[in-house]
Amino acid sequence: MSTTSHPEGATEAAIEATAPADRLLAAASKLFAAQGIRASGIDTILRDAGVAKASLYSTFGSKDALILAYLQYLDQTDRNRWQSATDALTEPHAKVLAFFDLAIAGAPDRNFRGCQYANAATEFPDTELPPITEHRRWFVDTVAALLADIGVADPDSTTQRIQVIYDGALSGSKLARSVEPIRIAREMARDLMGTSTRRRQAQ
């Protein structure tokens, strides 16, 4: 995945060669989030990126490939953001709640557009989008491992419930244009982890 940073000592020619891909991905990410993927035409993306159409096809090959690159970028960015937010945390339950904390912090910045993965899946209901599947698998695997560390009686089942709570929170936040649904969902997830842990200890 191309990024906007360049290694120290990179030549001007190398930077120039990678710049169109960076600009295309940045422009697509902004437009897809703000206007929707289908509504964002290639010409608009190219104009915002300031690159020629040939750069799109030589770098990504097609708009479909650019869409996948955008979703892969979202996935990696979200993983990095969560990792950075939890590096200093020691309690597993706090790391689970960090997903909600990041959503609370990010919703206003994204103008309450909800979950970008859900938005993309809604636009392409009959198309398999692997980055979305991979992102959700990462979420499930991460939360389940943390719940196992806490000592939750049934980590997989509890993870499914937390995922439903999280998905609903993002949808509710989008409809209400408020972070309050995410705050409520955070409390529900916290209470669910507490109840599941006490049930395990009582066995």
C-alpha cells in the first residue's frame, strides 16, 4: 500500500514516481467517504488528485482496483490507529473499549457518516470486497483474544454480541448525527464483559 511518507534519502525521481499513486488514493479516500463510491466519478478523482488518467490505469489498473486499494488503506489505517491507542493500555477490557473510544472520537471528524465499510458494502451488495471481510475478521479475532485474556466464559459468543453492539452503534450514530449511540454501546459492551467474566468466575 502506497503512503504519503518517503524514506530518508529517496531521490526526487523516486518521490515523483510514487506521488501520483499517493495523490489518487488520498483523493479517492476523501471523495468516497464524502460522496459515496459510485457517486465519485473518475474525472472528479483525477481532478482532485491533479494527475492524468493514464496514471490511474498505470498505477491501479481500474476504478475497481482503486476501490479495493481504498478499502485496504482504511483497514490498515484503522488497525494502526487502534494499535497506537492501545499500546499504553495493560487491561484487555480497556483495549476492547478502545474500539468504541476511537469511534466516538472519529465520528464528528467524519461528519457522522457511519461505518465506511458498511457504506461500501451497501453500495455493492452483490460484490465480494475482501478488505471488508479481512477487517471484520481482524476485529473478531482481536476482541475474542482479549476476552479470553479477561477470562470470559464464552469469548466467541460474547465477541459476536460486542460486534453487533458496535455495528449498531455506528449506524445509530449516523442516523442521530450524534456520538451518544456509541457512548451507550460502550457502556453495554463494558457491562457485557463484566457479566460474562463474573459468570466464568462463578462456575
